[in-house]
Amino acid sequence: MKLFHLMFLLIAFPLVSCGQTGNKQPSNKVYKPVLNAGYDLSAPDKVYILPANLFEISGITELDASTIACVQDEHETVYIYDINKSQTIKQIFTGYDGDYEGIARVNKTIYVLRSDGVLTEIAGYDTEKFKRTTFVTGIPWKDNEGLCYDQKNNRLLIAPKETPKKDSGHKDFRLIYSFNLTTKKLLPEPVFRISLDEIKKFALDKKVKVPMKDKKEGKDPEPDIKFQISAIEIHPVNGRLFVISGPERILFVFDMKGHIFFLERLSGDLFKQPEGITFMKNGDMFISNEGKEKAPTLVRFNYKPSATGSGE
């Protein structure tokens, strides 16, 4: 009898094993791009609660390993925020009011972008005798919000938030312009002309979770991406262009030819209204949020280059 039981088990076990393998169901998990830009955007390393005078924080830029310069959209005042002390340690007050949206550092000079395209240069910002100069760029768009330093090309990049109209010739594109730091002039033609169709195709191909338009009869589903630029910055390690569309809380990453590399929608719990982005030299990323109904925040993500998959 024992011998019979043993023989039965030896015969049945392979059949059960084969049955389990053969019935394995394919995964229904939504595909997420392997190339995740080096950050887990759902798990910040730290969230800083900013003071009330930065309630409408609109732009940030790295100064050194412990301080970040911030601007908010009512006054041309630069706030120096210490991330180690979690407090503002200095203000650079110029006395001017306006809608200020972007900020960038070039060595010992800070540039502040007004929404109408006027740039303020604050040379020697780290001294009491700083020099203020303004430049009317003549950029042909309203609501200019994105500003960053492109060290490799000795220029500032300026990105309008305004969506090009149908008769502009740029309807299905988003534009980024260049301000030459030698001539202090804006190049008349955009240096980036980013295709909205390419972005939407990327989102569909990679099955990235983004808002979708209502499906129309006879047409394929289409991502509902407006791509209204609120902030831009060049990554100090991999050289890619990071762009935030604040109204829809989406982070985009492009190569320096303007081709999409990565995109992900940001959590509404962490990002009420993302308006600024900057990096430390080691690649650690900071994204700022206006206060809206809560306190303004600065969200930190430490750079994990091994998490970028085969793209690095």
C-alpha cells in the first residue's frame, strides 16, 4: 500500500507542476517606461515646508550645495533658502513689482524672468553692492515662465507658457528661445520646436497614464496633453532638458534636440501646483509648489542614475 502511494505521488507531482505553469495568466499591469529619468517620483526623499512669503513661489535655481534661490510672482525679490536649516537666510530686494516667473544663476549673476519677457540681471548677487540691469528680450509670446542656464552654449533658455495659435505656424509645437549671454540679445527663431504629436505618440506607445480625450467615433483615443511650460532646467549629469507643465502636473524629459525621452504625471498629493525645478551638481532634483490652499513646498528627489535603465 505504501509503495502504491509513493508511485501515485511521483506520477501526480509533475502533472500538477505542468498544469500550474501552463495556466499562468499574462500580466495586465500597465507598462511603465524602463527609462525613469533617475527618480522615483512617487517617493520624495524630503519635503520642505516653505515660509509664507514664498506662498506664490514661481521659480528656483541652485546656488550651492546647501542653498537655493527662489522668486515669487509678485515682487522682484530673490529669497535665499537654506535646505540644511530649512529656512530663508537672505533676501535680495530690488524694490520692483511685477509678474516674475523664472530664475537662473550664471556664476555670480542671477537672472530673473518677468512674464512679458523682460530679464533682470543681478550681478554680484552675493554682495551688498549688486548691480541691477534689465534687458527687453522682445520674445513674441505672452506668459513666459521657463528660464534656465545652458552652460555648454553660454545662453539662457526661455520658454513661453502661452499655447501658439492656429495661424502662428507653430500650432502643434511648443517653443523655447535662446538669449545669448555674450551679445545679450534674443535669437529671433526658437532653438527648440517640440512636437506635441511626438509627445502624444510617445505616451500611447509607452502606455503612460495621462489624461485622455473622449473617444470620437471612428478615431483612435488621443492623450489630452496641453504642454504649458512652467519651468525648465538642464540636468547637470546627463545633459537632458527637464520641463514641467504645471497646470497638468506632468514632468517631461527631452534630449537636446527636443525629442521626448520620458514623461510622467506627478502626484496631486505631492504637487498641488509645480512651478519651479532645479538640480544640485550631483543630480538631486528639487521641484517647488505654490501654496494654493496649503503651504508652499519644495520637494527633493535624490538622483539614482542606476534607475534610468539602458538609457544612461
